[in-house]
Amino acid sequence: MTAGPGSRERGRARSPARGGDRGVGDIVHYINAVLDAWRGQVNDPGKQCVFSFLLLLLAVDIARKGWRLSWSRRAVESVAATLAIFHINLVLVPAVWLLSEQFKTLYSLLGVPSVASAVWDGLPVWLLSLVAILAHDFANYWNHRIMHLKWLWPVHAIHHSDPVVNGLTTYRVHALEMLVMWGSYTILLTWLGLPADAMGIGAAILVLHNVYVHVDVDWGHGPLRMLIASPRFHRWHHANEPAAYGKNLANVFPFFDWIFGTYRVPGPCAVAMGADGIPSNDVVRLTLWPLLEWARMASQRLKVLRGSIGGLARDTSLAEVGTLDTNAD
């Protein structure tokens, strides 16, 4: 049976609604993805281990202070800002994850040869986990070094903005930094072809150690200081003094810094933390900081370029005038 004009009109009238429903559905789907990410963080055994570890370190810190709670207002503001940034990142996790999956797809299309998984057959899990940690830290060293260069520093600066470095500072990172890190780790760790169980164990150890090196204690590890990164080693990385900038870039193995000339631990670290010119605990400005800084840097570069073009034009005009005067003579 053929539909009449009225039916067609009603069908056309319903079409925008279906499009609107799809838009609302996409938003609801994204919110559900964010909630799933939050539930995953809460229920993840690795995160629960980190939380328990933080509570243990907190108890140690309180015991060192004679069981007195004596945190400054600045420290409380710092922790609050870090927690806010962490939750902002949770909202962005689905988007970052989708982009990283797209990157993985593009990387797989390149057909880059990888290490055959059979190479690792028969090796104990503890050794494979150590290989995973070593490879991850090597990649992280160069990621970290690149992040301290001019155009990527505005992204990494959010991590260095914390004036009261503590275990939670681990989670004070910009979402763009998460994307850069995931992309580079995909290249290296996919190429290695390590078993999933070794990667999982290595990841859990890395997270715990990353929290540990940010703790506000002056532990130096004595004769093991070049083998395993200590809180003192990493606090010098966060030190707000020019001699410390771009130093101690490894997260786990300080010998990478020693090999590549970026190792610096002159002694106990009693200097201020943070970085000049970066908002310490302003969450909104920190979230927008990379975009604001890139806009400022691009504007400066454009001014220099305009000045160079203007100077070249003036030189050309003077040269032409000189040529005319010579011809007139």
C-alpha cells in the first residue's frame, strides 16, 4: 500500500527527532563510558594496591612526625588540585583511549616487523617482567626528555606545577601527555611482543614505583642509588632551580641518566618544588595551559617572522634605491 502525503510529512517530521535521539544517545553513551572508566579505576586491583600503598606511606609520614597531622594549607590545596585533575582526566579517558586505538590501527598498517613471540618461550615470568620494565623505562626516558623540549613542555609542565610533590603527584598529568605516552609505548612494547602476563606484572610494579618516587621523603638508596630510582633522585627532577631542569629523566633506572648525561643528585634535596611561571593549583588554567602557551609561542613566532619579512622588504627597497642612484649617475 502506498503511503499518502500526510504519512510522508509525518515521516519527515520524525527524522529530526531521530537525529536528536542519536545525539542524546551518543552523549549518554559517552557518560556511561566515563562511569565505566571510574568504576574500572575503583575496582582495578592495581589501583587498589596503589591506594593501599599510599595509605601505608601516609602512615609512615605521620609516624615520622610523631603521629601529628601537620599539613599546610598549601599542601591541602595541592592535593585537592591533583585530585580534580585526575577526575578531569577520567572524563577524557574514553576519548584518549579511542585516539590511542586509532594510533594502534595506523601503526599496524605500517607492517613494522616485531620480535617473534617464540623468542620469549621458556623464559620465567619474573625475567620477562623485568624486560618489560626495562623497555618501558627506556622508552619513558626518551619520552620524558622530549617532553622537556620547548613545544612539548607546556603539556608536561602540568606535572611539574605541583609545589608540594607527594605520592598523588603521580596523577597530576595532562590528558595530552597521556596520549603521547600511550602512543610511544604502543610502538615499543608492541614491537617487543612480550607476553601479556609479564606486561601486566611490569605495569603494576611501575605504577607502585612511580607513586613511591614522588613521596615526600629524602631516601637515597645508598649503594643502590644508580640501580633503582629513589625519592631523592626524583625530587631533584622536580626541583625548582635551573641546574635541575631536564635532569633525572628516568623513572626506574637512574643509570639511563648516567649513560646519557642527565644524572644529577648533589645531595639531599631541600630546595623548593614546582616550576616558575606555571599556575600551581589553578585547575582550569592548568587544563588550558598547553593551548594558552602554544598560542602565545605561535604569536611570538609570528611577530618575529613579520619583523624578518619587514626587514627584508626594507633592505630590498634600499638596494633598489641605491641601484637607481647609481644608474642616474
